[in-house]
Amino acid sequence: MDTERIEKALEEVVHPAKDKSIIALGMVENIEAQTDKVTVTLAFSKHRDPLGEYLVNATRAAVIRACGKGTEVEIKTIIKEEAKPKKGLDLTEDELKSVGKIIGIASGKGGVGKSTVAVNLAIALARLGYKVGLADADVYGPSVPKMTGTENAVPEAIQDNGKDLIMPIEKYGVKWMSIGYFSSPEQALIWRGPMACNALKQMILQVRWGELDFLLIDMPPGTGDIHISLVHDIPMDGAIIVSTPGDVALADVEKGVNMFRNPNVNKPILGLVENMAWFTPEQHPDERYYIFGREGGAKMAAKYDIPLLGQIPLVQSIREGGDQGEPASLGSRPDSLAFLDLAGKIAGEE
């Protein structure tokens, strides 16, 4: 018996509901041809096919037409499990095994300088001699490439034991990773929650961080599903909340505190950083102007019994340095020293 002739004959057996032959649908699992007998094995899904009996009879008829009426034909049927689609990304915590502390930098609302604090804190920790990485988890507004002058950098992709990994960008003694390295600055990332969460996890779990003392995560502002996904999937040691002294920003700090203290989240709040605590003219570093309110951060920290880790002054050079990719913590001005002081507290040196 010629199996090729039989297979060709089975191409004429069409599944009426799917308008494809049983060969094209992959239903013919095996053809065994002997001198006077042909056995064909058909594979069906575990869900009962109402046309199954028809297909068995049509297969038998096609074989007889190809091999002759005296041929003994046996049609066997098996149940073939369909491959289940993967749920999400196959990401593990393997790349975080050599990371010391993982700290989220959060804020209740945007516009309070959270990313500025995150970037400058990372550099300040590196200046103190620590090995530091920063993951830009603000997938809708990634600012790390601009603030660090690495906009044109393209992370290298490597393979290790069959795993695809991303190498972080290194500058100022810090390892940086951001979704901004994979999209143009003017491109709007119109992503729903699950897609944004998967991208976020890739920015952290699929990166070859190596040995780090601190991994900072610049979280998106607010208290949405991305935050819930982050704290559930990433072994964070705690969070730092950034705010300005104004009443509106401080009202949103309460939401952030309550989110981290929610029993379903339950992550320690390491402290509060009051950004833009006062304005200091660069030419007159001893002068202070409380243009956004005074001691609001200290009062909020006391209310919720969390440490006030630092008060960062607003100096024009902070904005200029961020726009030029030269963070303030590289220098020795009052704002630079404030970040170094903050880094010392985070590292437990003070």
C-alpha cells in the first residue's frame, strides 16, 4: 500500500464546519499501510466534534477509493490536548538574586519631582560607593533617558541559557533601564493596564542587573493597577514617597500611604521626601523662600508616623541639569548636598 496515495486521497476529506481538509487541520495523526489493511488514526480535540462520525466514515470511504474495495480499513480516533496559550511572560526573579535592597520611589500625584528624586538619589548612592541600578517603571512618561543624557542609548540584548536578557545602560556609576530606550521621545504609549504591567515587569525581571546594593524603581504616579502588579510581582523591601509641601500634593500622599499599608499590599514605607521644600536662589544659597508652603511634609510624616528622610530645595540648576542630562547630585550645591544626605540615610550611614 502507498501511504502517499492514501494521504493524497485524505486531502479530499473536508471538515464541513472549518472548510479545510483533515490533512490541513492536522487531524491525521498516523497512516499505517500493510498488504491488505490500512489503519488511519484521526486526532480530535477533547471537545466533542458533532461531525466526528461523519469524518470517520468519509475517511474510510476515501481510503477504499484509493486502495480498492477489498482493502480492510480501520479508523482509530484519539483525543489530542490543545496547547494552552501562555499566560503573561515567562519571567522569574533570577536576575534579582544578587540585588540587595529593592526600593520603590512613589508619589500620590504627578509633577512633584518623583523622577528627579529617584535619579539623583541613585547617583548620590553611587557617589557614596554603592552599586546601584534604577528601573524606570513610569511606562507612560519615562524620563530617565532625558535626565541622564542617555536618550540615544540602545540596550544590548543577550541570550543566557536560552533566556533573552537585556543589558542596562551604565552612566554616572549607575545601571539604568527604561521603556524610553525602546520608543522614540515623541511616541505616546497607548497601552491598557495588562500590557503596561508586562512591559514594567520586563524592565525589571528581564534585565541583567548583576550585583547591586540598591535597585531603585521609579514608579508611575498614583495608586493604580500597575502599582498593585509591581508590589505583588517584585520583592520590594519598601517604598519612599515623594511630595511637595502644598496641600493638594500632601492630600495625595495619604492615598499612597494607605495603598502601601493596605493588607493586600503590605509594604513598609521607608519615609517621606519633601521635594521643592523651599526655593533657594543659586547666587544666594543661604536664602529660603517657601513658595509652596512650609513644613507640610514634616507634618504629614508625623501624622502617619513615618520618617521625614529629607527636604530637597528648589534650585534653578536642578531643572537645567535634568534637561541637559546632568543631574544635580553630581555637584556640590545645596541641592546636591541634600541628595547626598538623603542617600546616607537610605544606606543607614546616618
